[in-house]
Amino acid sequence: MSDAAQRTADPNRVPLLDIVSENRPFNAELLAAIGEVLNTGRFLYGPPVQQLEEAIATKCEVKHAIGCSSGSDALLVSLMALDVGRGDEVILPSFTFFATASCVWRLGAKVVFVDIDPATFNLAPEQVEAAITPNTKAVIPVDLYGRCADLTRLTEIAQKNGIHLVEDAAQSIGASHQDRPAGAWGTVGCFSFYPTKNLGACGDAGIMTTSDDELAERLRLFGAHGMNPRYVHKVVGIASRIDSIQAAALCVKLKQLGRWTEMRRENALRYQQLFESASIDGEIVLPTDDPSGRHVWNQYTIRVPDGRRDALRAHLAAESIGSEVYYPIPLHRQECFAELGYSVGSLPETERAANEVLSLPIFPGLTAGEQERVVDSVSRHLAGKRASAA
């Protein structure tokens, strides 16, 4: 049973996401757009691909947008096009999805994990600056949960040291920093259109953004087997193209992104007001909006300190309220990266975040009543813990 069906069957259930209900008003338009691709037979490089690339380039205020198979491939192809490889070092957060690091590892470069700013969950610029060596080739800031990293300072650091800034904007389509859109900073921006993202495809898809003409051509080349013209291979690339069906669906949904983003922002503000009225100060830490930009709230992530996070999550699940932990095991503590030599305590803010974060429902169709149920459930659980400790 889908989240939408369960939500209808149980009026007290609040899912973490409800993609079915989000898409339902546009199903006819989505099916028509997909049907047009079926009728033309242009499943790759069809008109919707160019339409999407032009629309994203305009939205991100860059010259070029190049579609690819996923957000993971956007990162990988970008690093390939920048000639990242053995002997190079790439600085990135450990508190992120696996793909941010795996793309570096696959190319034989050294992953250099640094700590985060505890207030934003994003890369701490001073930690980045301290980690730069003569071998540093790039830094990958992640706009975690929909809030841009401190891209002003990180861009300054990258330019001063002659390294590339590759923006992992997988969660931040429509966000901005200092009135400049996510994806317009640094050398290249990388977006994911995974179905759960603020702009989600009907499967996997991604896109890369840049204003560098030469780099744009290299991105296209490396994402198409390094082939141009046909059967002539200038470099060893991979097969990473966005297909016309995904592009067609995204063109339909892109028209709704602005409205969906405002709904997320309204939901974040309502949570703030409800939690502040719930008299649980100090028991959880609420996320903050971005005073220097536009937060698009891919996630609404609270902190639950003192080892109480998992009990709260279990309580919410028992009351049919969805929640998730992004991310419970930092990358520097993953077995596959053990040879890098990080240990417990290497990145204290990252490790503290992994033990405390809990993401609550914030999808666009979330109602005020559902948010009230979420806050009430959190408040009752914490009140019960206070009473039992008294």
C-alpha cells in the first residue's frame, strides 16, 4: 500500500513522504509527456532533454546544464572531466550521502574528510582551509538538507588555492546563497533528481551545471563514452545520459517547483512556531533558516541530544509518524574507507550530528493538522521522559 493510500486509510498516520499525492494532480500531464516520447521513439537525446537542460540552466543562472543518469554520476562525471585521479586529494564532508565520497574513490584520488559546522551541518570553511595540501585538486561542499553551504567563503578558499569547487547540490534545487542560485557556484554544480528530491524524476536522473564552455563540452563527452564523433573515442568515458522519458516528466514537474518550495518553507516556519509553543526548549534543537540565502528544506532535521534520538524515533513510529536519520554512520566510520585511518573522535561535530539528527515530515502536501500531530507526539514523548526522570 502506498504512503498516500495508508494516509487515507489511517487519518492519524503522517508519512515522511507522499510522492503519490504530490504527483496525482499532474498525472494526466505526466502521462501525456511520456506518451509523446513513446510516440516519437526518441528515448535518448529527444526534445525533452534539451528543453530540461535549457530550463535548468536558466533557473541556475548558468550557461550550460548537461543531463546525466543520476546525481551520483553528476559527481563522478564532473571529477572525470576535471582530470581528478591518482595522486590528487579531494576535500569533502563525512556527513553526507555515500556518493559524495565514492566518486572520488572510484577515480583513485584520496578522500579527505573534514568536519562540519554544527549549526548548518555543512562543511566548516576553516576546516577545509586547514586540510589543503599541494595535492588538493578539489573541494566538494554539500548543500545538506536544502541549505547552501557557506559558498562565499569556500569559493574564496578554492580560488586562493587554485582548486576546483564542485558543488554537491543534490538536495538544494531552487536554493540560493547571497542571491546566487545553488549550482552557479564554483567550477560545476551537481544535482540529483532522485524521486524523493524536491524536484524528483520517475526514476534516476541528474544534471550538471557550469558556465565554462570548454568544461561543458568535456562533461558531455565523458558522459557519452568519451565518444565524438560516433565511434571515435577521445577519452574513456561512461554511459551516463538522462533519458527522454525522465526529462519529459521533469519538465512537467519543474513548473511546480517554485510552489512546492514555498509550501516547504511555510511548513518549516509552522514547525518553528509549533515547537516554540510546545515548551520543550533545550530538549531538542530546531534547525534554522539561512539568513544569507534561501533554504529549500529538502529535510526538516532536528537534533535530539543526550542519546534520546532513537527512543523518540521509535515512539513516532509507534504512532504512525514517519521519520528518518540522515545519516546514522558518517562516511569516515564506514568499513570501506577504513584504510584512510580515521577513528572515533576524528570528526567530533560530524559524529555528534550522526547520533542526534532526526528528520521529520516536511513534504509540500503536509497539512497543518498533520504537523500539529507530529509536534504533539514529540512533545508528549519528551514530557513522559521528564516525568519518569523526576
